[in-house]
Amino acid sequence: MSVEKMPMEAKDGDVDSPHSVDASSHLTIDPIAEKKLLRKLDFWLAPMMIICFLVAYLDRSNIGNAAIAGMNEDLNLTGNRLNVAVTVFYVTYITFEIPASLILKKARPSRLIPFFILAWGATVVGSAFVTNYASLLATRLLIGMFESGLFPCLTLYLSTFYKREEQARRISYLFVAAALSGAFGGLLAYGLTSLHGASGLAGWRWLFLIEGVISLAVGLAIIVLLPDSFETAKWLTEDDKNLMRIRAEQARVYQGESENFDKTEVKLAFMDPKVWLSAACQFCANTCSFGFGTFLPVIIRGFGYSSIKTQLLTVPVYIWASAVYLTVAYISDKLNKRAIFMVPMALVTATGYALMLGVSMKATGVQYFATFVTATGIYCVVGLNVTWISNSNAGYFKRATAIGLQQTIGNSAGLMAGQIYRITASDGRYTIGHAVSLGTITVASVGYFTMWTLLNKINNRRDNMSIDERAREIDQGKKGDRHPDFRYTL
């Protein structure tokens, strides 16, 4: 077993409690053995996480593909009814997000996560048989409720296997899955809508039916494959588990010492202005990602392409977005930096919206190119901001509350994003949607820079703190990310 005992020095960002040095002293891990362990974790966990998130995004955004495949006509979705159907998903989604993130501490992940998937999968199957506007709204509300728990639960679940400096790349897999879901969704929509009339079902009904069945299959598989913790993972050897125990001890205070619910940590999260700033940035970024992710088929069809060709044209855009985000997240992890990537990526996305607003609709090639520019940064800023807030909050329940609060406020952007793409200009351009998105992503870039400034200032103050000042703050009981040895990721 590749574990040796020797004194371990505290490093910036690794220590966030008065107990950190004592907890981790005399224990260190052979880097080669740890890399081997990480590869094994990635081999088993990453595919499951990606597939879970992929089917979630397929099932929430397939309404955009269905809309251009005949659903609007069959269900008489006139006026802004499609926009309302998109919007109501987020009503239940944001309502249940914080409770779901707190439940995971008490529930078994191998049961809770597949429960969510099976529940929304069954609802999507039911969506294939809706006959009117009201029943469509009912299914969207249920899908939103069941999907609300997936992301916070997966994020917290991953934090029990990976150290915080390892999490950006792993959380990036979830957003790569979100982007890839658009590519898969376009391909599935192209194939399944061609079944129009088979067994008396319209093509868009086949789309809901098959994608719902796929989710049900994934949910059943996750029950069998997902371990509750590294202790119950059958694919880890006893040596692997010993390494994981040492890693857990080294990160013990970052994860939170108490296994019991701590209302003080919840209160600290609500009182932390950095959490609210992060949430505001997430709202701005999600306004873009939700609008773009759901309405891209409608936007591209507005360029004058047929319904079938539109389904295919969405695919390369999402593949590009996935590749960019995976690359940026990997480099972000290697450098342990966030803001230097998030601000430029936000500005690139803003450029894409500016192109879609300013270029003639007759220049369809340029308009289509603009969708690639827009997609370049969308998933980067959304995903890295989630990683950033996870890195910046220590203590299990503070971090869980911070993530839940960020996601609740961020996902409420869906209420707005669902409405801003309902009015087109006389030339078929979605002027309001693009303009609002341009404004919000620009505001987000300012927010990211402000966050960097605040965290850098705190780090500098702690770096220059005297021994007496440090001792005084420790005596005051400051712990977690408030402890003088904690350093924020920038």
C-alpha cells in the first residue's frame, strides 16, 4: 500500500480550520497511488454522472425540439403558451432545490438519485400522451419537481469523493453532459420525429416516449451501480479505501466536522454576501444558458431552415460548446483558477449575442456562426461558477446551503428565459431574447470580476496577518472558510 507517514505542511487552500494541521499531520499519500485512485474513481463515477445529467437535460429541453415537430399545432399552443410551458418547469424546479440538497445528507444516494430519475422519466413517458395545454403544463411541473434534486445532489455527492481542487473537472463533466444533451437531442429528434404516424403517434410524441423510456432504464441501472460512499464501492479495493480514508481525513474540516445538522452553518450561508453575489451571477448566466439551450432549435429555424434540417443543425453547436467547456474546465483545474477563464468566456458569449442582433437575417451563414460564438462561453461560466461556490464554502451544511441558494436563485432565471424568446421582430429575429441575454451575460462578467477582487483582498489580508491576529480569530471560534488559514480559489 502506497501510504507513508511523515509531517504534512498546511498549504493555502487546503487548511480551513484550527484542527486541520493536527487532523492531517503525519499522513501523506504517494502521488502515484493517488493518481491511480483518481483514475479509478473517474472510470466508475464519471460515466454515471454524465449519463444522469444528460438524460435530465434531454427531458427538460426536448420541448424545444417537439415544438418545431408539430406539438404546437397538435396541442394548439398559440400565443405565448409554449413559453409558459417552458417557464412552469422552473416553478417547481427552484422551489424544491434547497430541500433536496439537504436531504442527501440523510438519504442514501443510491436510492435518492435514481428515485428522481425514475420519477421524471415516468412523467416524460406520460407527456407523450397529453392531449391539451393543461395536461402539458401538469407534466412540466412534475418534471421540474423531480429534476430539482439531481444537480445539487450530484454536486454534493462528488464532493464526498474528490478534494475541492479536483472538483472543477468532475463538475465540468455534468455541464459537458448538458451541452452534449443538445447534440443527442437534435439527433434523436431528427430520427424519432421521422416516426410520425407510426402506431398512430405523432413524431413529437415518439420523441417524449423514447426519451422517457431511456431515463427509466438509466434510473434502474443507477440503483444497482451507484455506491452510497467509497466504503460501499465494490470496485474499490481495501487499499483504495484506506487511501480514501486518508483523503477524507485531510479534507475533513473542509467537508465539515459535524455529521449532524448545524443551523449555524445554514445561517452563515444566508449571511455571506459572496454567496448572494455568486447567486446573482448564476441568475444572469442561466438566463442565457436556459434560453439558448431550450430555444436554439426555434432560433435556428428562424434563419429559414426546414424543421428536419434545423434538428441536425443544432448538433454541431452543442458539440462545439462541449469541447470548449471540457478544455477550459481541465485547464482551470490544472491552474486552480476560475475568474481568469470566466470573465473572457462571458465576453465571448456577449459577442455572439451582439452578432445575432446586428447581422442581417439574410446572412444565414453568419447568423449560424454566431450561435457557435454564443455557445463558446455559456457552459463555461455556468459550470465554473458552481465549482467556485463549492470551493469557497467550507462546512458541509454551509456549502450545501450555498449551492442550493445559488442554484435556486440561478435557476429562477428560467422563469424569465422562458418568456423573453416569445416575441420576434418583423424580420424573424428574436430581438428581445438576444438583447436581454446580451445584457445579463455582460452583468455576469462584471460580477465575476467583482468576486475575484473580493476574494483576492481577503486572501491578501490573511497572508499578511500577524501571529497575534491569527490567534485572535481562532480564539473567536472562526472556522470553515472564515478560518484565517483558509484561502479562496481565485
